[in-house]
Amino acid sequence: NKKELEEIIGKDSITIDGREVELVGNIGTPKDIAGLKKNDAEGVGLYRTEFIYMDRDSMPTEEEQFNSYKEVLESLNPKPVVIRTLDIGGDKKLPYLKIDEEMNPFLGYRAIRLCLDQKEIFKTQLRALLRASVYGNLKIMFPMISSLEELLEAKKVLDGVKSDLDKEGIKYADNIEVGMMIEVPSAAIISDVLAKHVDFFSIGTNDLIQYTTAVDRMNEKIHNLYNPFNPAVLRLIKMVIDNGHKENIWVGMCGEAAGDKRMIPILLGMGLDEFSMSASSILPARRIIRSLKLEDTKKIANEVLNMSTAEEIEKYIKNIIK
Ligand code: PEP
Ligand code: MG
């Protein structure tokens, strides 16, 4: 089995009938790149930058951030690297950034909401990202966007930082794609509108499942209710992919579901373009993709979208994988 996986190192992530997708990795620090390379990742689909801010007692400076981003971009160049702006709050806290106690932290002051409120933090990160962009193939991604207004405001801040750099004569790449995560149901529902303003979507199923089904992703007691095969979640995913494609943007997924071998046939059939997962899932995922026909997965996706319960869908998929 290990040998079988090693044999597909260097091969394309392509179905029998020629549908090629991108298989990329999720990372938290530059140290994770080694694992991605070993597992032949085609780039980074999610760099969770909050780890740069955690486990310390003050904000990372622009220089410190720049060095981390540069290291990742340079070492993977020319492969794409999607770097997500700060997603703090919710379960992730910073000792040096005081946030009032909240009744519902996951519905509270977090991620892009915090960044748009405390713009100096956001601008410092964007400056570091833009400066690092000349060292590789950077794509910037905003987390937790829940409305068009937020997306437009985030883009405005980015444009402001670009003009600051222009004035200072500091260079940045001119082809940086700007995208957003789809992890809040309101964003999925208006993805037709949002798609007109970004270069890509990346579906964050970890949060999308939580918010769509009102099931806390950390609560063991209701873990049986937390399910990517929930038909409501699958319909939203399909809708987001279709809405993205109508506007000719690419659609990826960086939540855990992207690396789930039972989900891959469904996601392929729905038209997902990019799958981002932990390093160890990449080669197994490629093997599955190379064993499938796109035409068959389209039928699977259609069947599944017509089913009414997660149980029914899981049973059907289990049979197919056999
Ligand atoms: C997600 O919500 O699916 C995601 C990838 O982000 P995180 O797990 O960091 O919340
Ligand atoms: Mg998330």
C-alpha cells in the first residue's frame, strides 16, 4: 500500500477520463512544508496564519510575519500558496489581545470581523503579505466573510495598503488573486453575488457544517450530528461550486471534508477544482481520483443530491467505494 502511494508521486491528480484537479495542503507554520513536499502537494490551499500570532506574548511584527510568508512562498515557488488572513477568536485566543468574554464566541468577535474593527492589525498583516508576494505565487484569502459589505471593506483595506506601498516605492506582485472562504451559510447563499468580487472561493466545511446545522464542532456530546453528508451541507456546497463557475472563478475546499475519501467522489462530481487537506491525505486522495471517471462521479453527485438523509447518503457511498 505504501509502495502503491509512492508510485503516484510526481503523477497528475487526474481522473481516468481526463478531469484534472489540484491537490494541495493545509499548513500552520513554515515547518509543515517538509511534509507537503514529501507527499507531493501541488501547493498550499490553506496557510492558517493564526499560529504566527499564538504562543507568544505580543503581536508579531510586520517583519516577523514577512519572514514566515516569504519562507513558505519561496520554498514552494512557483506552486500556488493560499494564505488566509488572521482567523482569531472563537476557539483561538491570544493572551496579549483582550477580547471581552462572549456568550457565543463562535458567533462573535472573530476573524475578519476583528480585523475590520482593528485595522492596524489587519494592515500590518496585509503589508507583510504584499511584500512577501514577490517571492512566489501568493493568493490572499479572507476568513469568515458573511456579507458583501465585509468582503468589499476587506478588499478596500487591501487596496489602501497597496497604495501605501506604492507611495513608499515597495514592490509587490501584480497578479495576486484575492479570494474568500465560504464557511458561513449566509455567504454560501449569496455566493452568486460574492463570486463577482473575488478570484476564488475555498469552502471551509469545518465551520460551514457547524453553522448550517447549528452543531458545535467541538462538542463531543453531539458529534453524531456533525456530518459532512448532511444533505443541507451538500446542497450548499453544490450551490457554491455552481455559483463560482458561473462567474468563471475556481472553487476549492480546505475543510476536513476535502480529504475524506468518501467525499472525494461526490466533490469531484460536483465540479470542485481544488482539494486542500493535511499532508498525509494527499497521496491517498490522488489515488482515488486516478481510479475514478468524472462521468461516473457526476452521476454519484446527482444521486446523492436527491437523497434526504445523511444516513442514506453514507450507505450509498459506502457501497460505491466497495
Ligand atoms: C474551516 O472552517 O473549514 C476551515 C478550514 O477553517 P478552520 O478549520 O481553521 O476554522
Ligand atoms: Mg473556519
